[in-house]
Amino acid sequence: MEEDKKIIPRHVSIIMDGNGRWACERGKERVFGHAAGVESVRACTEAAVEEGVKYLSLFAFSEENWGRPEDEVHTLMELMVKAMKEELPTLMKNDVRFVVLGNRGRLSDSLNAMIDDCMQTTASNGRLTLVVFLSYSGKWDILQAAKGLLEELAGHPERKEELLGMDIMEFGKRLVTADIPDPDLIIRTSGECRLSNYMLWQAAYSEFIFTDVLWPDFRKPEFRAALAEYAKRDRRYGKVK
Ligand code: FPP
């Protein structure tokens, strides 16, 4: 008997939300929820590899998150460092390429050095690309692309007509996501139904799944259930089928 052919999204992106509430429900500090959230990152990365997803991206820290209490920001950065150190061998074993995108100028030199090292070590892995958005916001991304264009025009005024003729594909190459496809599926946990300044340009035709599950509880079964729901969606991209 022929097996059902599953429709697997090429790029799944997750807005990981609800760590603080998960910790509060247990009478613990918010950072306890972030630490538990790292386990969900591990579980979803494994599930993505197992299911044949090619890109998994995670909204780990927004430009707006810099406004959180200093000790929470510090703990989150420490968790990233710890996770990178601990997970590198597993990323290599599972053939996972690791990429960080965002306003890296705001990150510390030591964190940037570690990110560069992890990205270089995993650069030729091909089974899954794991993208972590750090110090990222969609409006910042579009603005940095526009500023790059302005600089180019100032340096090369003779290219004005060519630059004015730019199309959507070419502009997309100026975003930090130039090398990764737009997300097919965006999942947000914890019952919040908003994009919160995430991938504003790239989400134009993404499918959305909003779930009440808090991020530390979002593990392999929840990831697989989201893929099953995605498989039922009818994507028309503004056209008629
Ligand atoms: C949202 O929960 C979660 C975050 C802002 C941080 C997510 C980061 C991690 C899970 C850490 C590690 C990441 C990697 C990639 C290793 P919240 O604090 O907004 O929760 P709340 O809405 O309940 O307050």
C-alpha cells in the first residue's frame, strides 16, 4: 500500500513565548522558564531534523527585549553562550548548520566571537539550517536594507536608474535573511496572536499557527502536531487554484 506523502514545510519559524508565565506558574523566577525553554529548542531542532524540515528559525531575542531588566538580559545572553558551547558537538553530529541573524553590533564582542566560531564550524553542514534571530526586529531589518541602498546611491550616483528599477526579489537580498527562504510556517506559543515586529517582510505569505502551549512545554509532539496542521492548509499566494 502506498504511504501518504506528507507535505513538509521547508522553513518553520517559531516565536518562542511564555517562558516567564511558565516559571511564574511554578512559583519560580522568570529565568527558570528561559532555561526550560532551551530544552524545547533542543527538542524542536531534533524533530525538525527527523521530519526533514530544511530551515528552523527561532525568535530568541528582539530589539525590544533589550528593554527588559538587566539581569534577565544578562541571563538570556549567558544561556545562548552555554547552549552554543554545549550543543556544538550535537549540531556537528546531526549535520546542522548554525546561523545567527540580527543587529549583531549590539551584542558583546565575546558573544560575537563565539557566534562566528560556531557559524564557521558548522558552515558546511547541510541537513538542517538552524537560524537564531538575536537582537532582531522586522522594522530594523527593512531600515538597514534601506540605509544600505542610500549609501550605495551616495557612493555611485550614476547607478540611480538601475537602483530605482529594483524589484521585490532584489530588495529581499538586502535583508539579513538574504540567504534563507521565507518562512512557510510561523508558530507562536503561549496564546498571543501577534507578530511582534518579527520578519515583517518575509512573512508575507507564511501560514500561522497560534497555540496556547507555553514554550517550555512545546516539545516534539507539539512540533509534529503543528506540521500536521500545516499539511492541511491550502496555500494560494493570492491566486486561484
Ligand atoms: C519569551 O518568553 C522568550 C524569550 C524572550 C526568550 C527565548 C529564549 C530562549 C528559550 C533561550 C535560549 C535560546 C536559544 C536559541 C538557545 P517571555 O519571557 O516573553 O515569557 P512571558 O511572555 O510569559 O513573560
